[in-house]
Amino acid sequence: MTRSSRSPLAPSTCTSPPPPTLTCAQAAALRADLEDSGWGVEAVAALLGPVAEAALDREVRLPALRVLRRTLKELGLAGAPATGRPPRPARREPRAAGAPDEVPQDTLPGTGASAPESSRGGPAPRARTAPGGRATSGGRASDEVPGGGRALGDAPGMPGAQARPAPAAAPTAVLTALFMLGEPVPAATLDVALPRTGATGARATGLVDAPDAQGLVRPLVDLRPHEAVDDVGEVRWWVASDVGELVTGRELAPDHVLGIGRAGLTLAGLTPRRPVGRALDLGCGCGIQTLYLLRHCEQVVATDVSARALAFTSFNTALAGVGPERLDLRQGSFLEPLAGERFDLIATNPPFVITPPAVRQAGLPLMEYRDAGAPVLPVLVPGLAGLLRGGGTLVMLGNWEHHAGQDWRARVSTWLPQDVDAWVVQRDLQDPVQYATTWLRDGGMTPERDLTGFEAALGAWVEDFEARGVRGVGLGYLVLHRPVPPGRAGVPGAAAAPVPPGLGGSAAAGVAGSASGATGAPGSALASKPPGGRRPWRVLEEVGTRGSGALGSHVAEMIEVRDRLASMDDADVARLRPLTAPDVTEERYLTPGEAEPRLILLRQGGGLGRVVQAGTAMAALAGVADGELSVGQVAEAVAALTGADPQEVRARMVADARELLGYGMLRLPS
């Protein structure tokens, strides 16, 4: 995630070395070295052991350093200092003219390697990243759970360390120590770990600096394995980003390019993975969303205002072996480089952090990867919706303020264009102090490092929220879908709306949208068919529960179901013959001695893990929905058994069917 608009930065002493670059030949050699090394998530976990791995995931690196120093010593590969934090990587000399922070064509990805996802459409990937990356960016835990590992053995006084490391562990130990923990290693040792590339090649591509007087090299980037399993199969990438504060011990530079954090994994898990033609990754950062999109999209456009971020995306896709004909990298602010474009899928983790100007004056620099300098979602959401083709989907992360006396749904609904479907899910709510503290720490400003500066910035943030009546900040997802007009299914660019001005161009205001159904069941406001088509559906809700697995396939299924429901009147729904989803269970709570339950709950195992309190009609429908009986038939049976009014039971059950279908707890027959 990198911001996409420029504004003055507060003074900062942090500087960044030039980003890494790869020619096709260099990419092929480095990729072969890394594949042969066996450096993967499980190998790192096995080497570190559970204690050191868990500590590193909490951004405590000492236990992992102890394990790796011991391992390197036993392998005869030691050479790094025993104590102390390595110095910040030196800034390299600028490259020759024509090759500074640009993305020249010869550095774009090499030959294709990733096959497109199969036509049946599969689940979103299960993702695992080696531990130790920044985990706070995004403000909440991910809906993906990073993979764990197992230890090979425990040595006394060294939990999780290998009793006697095997020679095969050497490349993993060297690469983990150097690129994940910032531990200097001898250049000759790196020559062995990366035999085709070597220390000289690693320096030429910008991965390490020149050897010092002791022959030690230090990392200029963070590089770590990332693995995923999706419908195509298993994939392992090695993803580079800027060195984090865990290694440098300093605040992040304003142009810092973030690695794979929990927010990025959340977005990757949320994005549908069905094959499409064109996709957009807006604010690509290090390129992790681009890598995922290339698994199932024919062509991907990746944009960022930061040439540094584009260079990292170029490096990482080249290292993954992606062909240049499938990737289009563009520098520009928000929608500026996208005029006239249309996409089938847009995935973005935009710079949505709400940072008041007073906090800048208190000394916090504007961070490119998260800050836009001003509220951006009210204009960005309708702008991106305008880039969707008919049938296209936008998936994005965001946050929104909660103001006294106003429901957050009313505020967010004004961002939604009237001609698209919208599903907004609030997953978390932070109070002003929690929100401000999260993002101050995310940028490296901590009370442990600078108590006076931290409290000044925190005070400015909280005072701004108090002055504007902000009671909290919600965090969650926005999913927008452009319906295909009747008779135009499959027409490229069907129903694409004009792109509104703004976001780097002329000023634009958010497009007001209907909030019908915002607090009710999915599609509940669609009791009759509008003439000539259907009205877009709206669902704005708070869901704090969590199901198992990634959400991408669930999102795709819910868009399809709600698309169908939006075109159905109550008579259509009554004729449906739904099936109860296999992950739904029922819980009944009875007082001892009573025959009838006081409470019936329907619990969803997958998806969002919803828990729904069911009345008599809903429980009866979920209990007998087998694909044979229609909703109307079940309603007639319940009315006959209970003696209730048949029309009332039918109306109640149709509404219940819409709700459960919209949650994925009932399924439509194929």
C-alpha cells in the first residue's frame, strides 16, 4: 500500500537506498538460486523453532538471532558480530543517467511461469509469509493466518534451536539471517548460498551493499519467502521490500515501501479469484496484490505515485517470472494514469489513514504507503466504481469515522454511486486513542524511542478528533459490483460509468448513493422488479465474527447470489428450492423441563462465520431446505402445523430466505 497523492512532507532524517532492479537474465539466475536453496516458509519455521518464530512474528528478533548465530557458527559460516544492531544500510551512489528511480523496460518481468486459474473458479489463496514482517499496518489482524512450522530439535537453553544443523540448512540460515533479520554475513558465504548470483550479483541488483573491511555484506532490502495455495496449485514467491524498523531501529522513511503485512494478506484473501481479463492493482506498493492477480487475470495494470514502489513491484514480478506482456506498470496519482480504462476486477489497499494536519506539525512525516494527506475514500470509491466494466468487481480496504449523533452507514453510503451494487462490512471499531496509537507505532514513532514526540503527536491527533466530534474509527471492507444491463451480458465495458474528476486533477465530491437495505437483510428492499431492469442492492453491516478459510470465494458467491436476488420479486423467491449450506449448524437452548427451545441459533462455519438468531419460520426453512421443496411449500406446511396466517408465514419465510441466501447459509440450486 503506497499513497497516491503528493503533499509536503515533514522533515525527516530517514533516507532510503535506491530500489533493487533486475534484468531478465539476473532474474532467472536469482530465481534459480532461491528455488535450489529450499528457502521457504516451512524451512524458516523449522530452523527457528516455535518459540523464536512466535517472537519474530511479534517483532521481537533476539530469539531468532540467537538461533541463527548458533546455526551459522556450527555450520562454519559465522562472521557476523555477536551483539548489536547492524547499521542502517548505506545509501548507494546514484545509477547512471536514465536509470534512477524509473522503471526501465529491461527491468520488467521475464518469462511467464504462473498458469491462469482454472475455469471453474477456485477459492482464494491460503497464504503464508515467513515471520517478522510488519504486522500492524491495516489496523487489525488478517483474515488469513500465516503458516506455522515445526522445530527439528531443541538444544539446552535454546528453545527451538537445532541440536546439530544439517548442511542443507545452510542456505536457509544464511538468507534468513541476512535478509529477514539484517544480520551481516561474509560475502563468501553469500556466494555459496546464491551460487549463480553471488555477492557481486546481489550488490549489482541492489540487494546488498559492498563488503566492509571484514568482508561482511549487509542487506539493502528485506527479502522473504511467501507461499500460497489456490485452485492452480501451490506457489512460492520471494518478495522484496524496504528494510523495516525491526532491523534499522529507526522510524520509517517517508518513501518506505511496506512488505507483506496483515492488511495485504486480508485483501488477498478477500479478493475473488475467478479468471477475468483485465485487473487493476491501485497503489501497488511492493506488488503482492499484483502477484496474486496475475495468477488468474490475463493482464494486470499496477499503478502507484511512487517510482520506488513501482520498482519493487517490477523486481518482485520479475523474480516470480511474469512475462512483460501481462503487466503494465504506471506511475501516477490515484486515477490520473487510468483515463478511459475499464477493468473486470480492481483490488486496492489505498492510503486511507486519517491523519490530521496538526499531527504533521507535531513531527510525524507523511508516509507514502498509508497517508494521502486528506480524506480520499469519498472521492476514490466512486472514481474506481466508474472504472468497472459491466459485471466487474471492486474490492478494497478502508476506514471511516464515527461521529456523535450519526450512524456510520449514512456517512459511507454517500460515497456509493447509485448505479453499482455495494457491500460494506465493518469488521472492527477503534476508539480515537487506539487508532492514533496504532498508526503512530506503525510509522516507527514510539514512546520508548521518543516519549515527548510521541505524546505531542498523540495529543494533536486526539484533540483533532475531539474537535470534530469523532467518537471512533471503523475499519473494514468495501465490495462494489457493476450490474450487467439487460441484454448486454458479456459486452466489454458494458455499463461503465464516466470517471469523476478529482484525485490529483480537478476537485470532485463524493457521489451520493441510496442506502436502501443498509440495515436490513440482503436484498430486503427489492420486493418487486423495477421496470426495465433492477435496482442496485445495498448492504452496510457490522460483522465481528470470523469463519474459517479465505473470503474470496465467499465474496464471489455472495455477489452472484445477490445479483440474482435483486432481479427477483417475492413470488420468484417463493418458487426457489434452496439448499442449506453444508457448513451451517443449529444450536437450540432449552430450559430444563421445557419442550420448546427458548433460543435457536444458526451458525456459519465458513464465510464470515455469522450467527443468526432464528425464529420458527427460519429454523423450519433451514431444517428442511434440501433442494426439493420450494420456499412457498415450506411456508404452507409451517402455516398448517402452527395454525398461523398463511400469507404472514409466506411473507416471513420469503424474507428469511432472502436473508439466509444473502449470507451464504442457504444456497441456490445451480
